[in-house]
Amino acid sequence: MLQEESDLSLVIAQIVQKLKGSNLYAQLERQAWASLQRPEIKLESLKEDIKRFFKTSGWQKKLQNAVYSELSVFPLPSHPAAPPEHLKEPLVYMRKAQGSWEKRILKSLNSMCTELSIPLARKRPIGEQRELLNKWNEMGTDEPDLSLFRPVYAPKDFLEFQDSFGLNPSSSESERHSRIELFENEHVRIGQKVLAEQDSAAAQQYVRQGSPTALRAELWALILNISSQPEDILYYEQLKTNVIQHDLLVDSLIYKDVKLTASNDDYYFVFEDYLYQVLLCFSRDTSVLGHFAYNSASPPKSYIRGKLGIEEYAVFYPPNGVIPFHGFSMYVAPLCFLYHEPSRLYQIFREMYVRFFFRLHSISSHPSGIVSLCLLFETLLQTYLPQLFYHLREIGAQPLRISFKWMVRAFSGYLATDQLLLLWDRILGYNSLEILAVLAAAVFAFRAVNLMEVTSLAAAEAVLADISTLKVMPLLQIFLFATVT
């Protein structure tokens, strides 16, 4: 009991310390001072009166949402004597595997840099800055020669690396419509009430049943505690200025990825300009470095020219510490359907990344980490579809070789957008990525009859090549709740 109280006190102290550096804290402080001029604030009951003022004026709700937001990404409890690296990842072999993977990525990036004789970063000439600024909203029309650039890695490479480290386990119709319409109307009404209350915890509970299309953008922003203050817009503009002034090698990797993925996608090609804007700004955002406190990965470092190996001349590269891989832009693309103002789109994506998406391309023992998702996927298949699992293994069509790319990209680019957003509702609602593994297993269950007839990996891949027509929720419900016979 004493240990639990001690742990709770530590969590509270850390969250208070974090919030003290936020803009919200400064706003609360200003409001508290301003409230002293109000006639209802009495000196003899100062504390209670100010608390009552915060509650009636809505500031208490904003503080609650900020605390809830911090708790959603707070590291799992650990022993007080545990060393700092245990906060990032408690298992030694996972830390070693992640370290080896990072070295491989850096080697690939540096090799490309050397082969192409291109610096990791350079200041753009004034003329080039002016040209980029003029075409900021139409970068999709630009056709730079990217033939010599290659993605640093793809999901397939990541899977092969994990394998090498031994991390992967082997009524009438009219009545029915009437009831559905009644449920939907009631669901929308409750959603509007949740938004009116501006309660992050309530919004998170609500989206577990899916968001109405018209309310989704605001509900997600509430869950992620994104409010688009003037200083947030200014910060985005500062990132944009940084992009205009400096050219990074990773910019070409971003261009290449968008051209290879989203630009060729029937749903997302229209958002090409948004994707460049968001991802180029993201690469410069040093606030993203904060998530490495609870990420098993470490931000890559580079050195100022001529100072190789001298630690005081080391800088994080890219500035946000995240090297994009093949398919990275697909984390942003679906959000473009919900948010049409670039700075707001950027904030939502950044928060989604530091809460969820980073776990899909780093090696850790976290329940939502990609290694755990692989284990969950294979466990579900072996438990509920043992014949299918062993049939596919027997013919050399390891199920994980097919499903891994779905999970790494959170199914973006594989499902129809409306279905993908319903899936991401549940990720936000349950604050977990585990549903990705469940859906992957459900897809195999749905196509099980066809898969039992295939005799090769190529044939199995052909059966599962197009899953864009599948409906997410019926698929999950059948898989989770149907009687196993």
C-alpha cells in the first residue's frame, strides 16, 4: 500500500513538473492573478474561491484534459532503483536489438550520403528559398530527380531483421434499418454532448463505439488535447521557415516516399501537397525528441564537419530524431480527410505519432509495440485457426510475412479510408494498437477457405492482395464473438 502511494506521488510530481513548462500553466497562473480582482474572491477563503472560479470558467476542465493527455503516454511503473534505460525498455535483449537496428539504419543513411556526395544538411541559397516559398502550396507539381535515392528501409527489411534476432514467434430488413438509424441518431446526440462538455476522458470512451463522420475531427482533437492556440500556429510557421531556409538529405527521402506511396493511391493522391508540408515540418520539429523518454529507440546523432566523434559537436539528425522509411507518409495521409488547415493537421499527426505510430517501427516489449503485435497475431492464428496456420507454414507462406506490412502501416493504404478511420477510432478509444493484430488475424479468418487451397507464398499473397473492400467492424465482431466450433 505504501509502495502504491509512493508510486502515485512520484507520477503526480512528474506530471506537475511537465505541466509547469507548458503554455497552459502560464495561462492558469495569469487567470489566478486576474481572479483576485473579482469581488467574489475573499482572502479568508482564497484557495476554495479560486478553485471554484477555475471550475465555473472552464479552466479546471482544460487542466484535467492536460493531465489525462500526459497519463496516456506516461511510462509504465518501474522499480525506484531501476536505471534510466529501463524506463525506455526494461528488457536487455530488446535494447540490444533496437541498438543494432539503429546502427543499420544510420549506416544505410550515411552510405547514401557518401555515394551521392550530398551533405546531410545545407543552407539553401536565397534564390532557392524564394522559389520554395512561392510553390509551398503546390509542391506536388515539382518533379525532382529522385532516381538515385532509395528508402532507408521498408517494412520487409524490418521484419527480416526481427527474424534474424529471433524476435518473431512462429428481424425484417426495414425494421433493421430503422433500428440502425435510431441508434445512429442517438449516438450523434451523445457525441455532441461529449464535445460540449470538452472532456477528453469522455471522448475517449465515446469513440470506442466509433465516431460519427461529422464529429470525428473534433473528437480526435479533444482526445489528443489539441486546441490550436495562436502560439501553435506560430510554431508551425517557424518550422515552415526552417524548411525554407535549410535543405536536409531526409527531404529527398520524404519526397521519394510520397511519390512511391500516397501519390499512387486512389484515396490520397489529392493530398500530396499537404503531405510534403506536414512531413518536411515534422523532420525539423525538435519537440518530437521528447517522446524518446519512453521510446526504446534513441535519436540518431551526426557530427559537425571535421569534428567526428567529439561529443560536444554532436547534433541529432534529423532534428526530430526520426528517419522516415518506405510508407511513412501513410501515417499522415488518412488525417488529411479530417483536417484541412495545415497547422492543425500537423499537430494532430505529431500527437498521433508520439502516442502510437512510433511503436510500429521500434523494437520493444511494450504491449502495443510491433514485436508484441506479431506475437499476438500468431497466437490468435495458432489458437483459433490452427489448420490454416500450419498449412501456410507447411507451404512456406509464413502468415506474418503477409500481415506485417499491414500492421507497420496501421492498415493505412490497405483499407478503404472510411474503414481505416473506424479502426483508428478504436486505437484512440482504447489507447492501444493491439486491435491491429486482431484485425490482421480476422482478415486471415475471413479468407481462410481460399487460403487453405493455395500451395505457395505467391498464391497466398494473391488471395490477400486486395483487402480494400473489407468492412472492419463486422470482421472484428465475427472473429471475436462468433462461437468457435
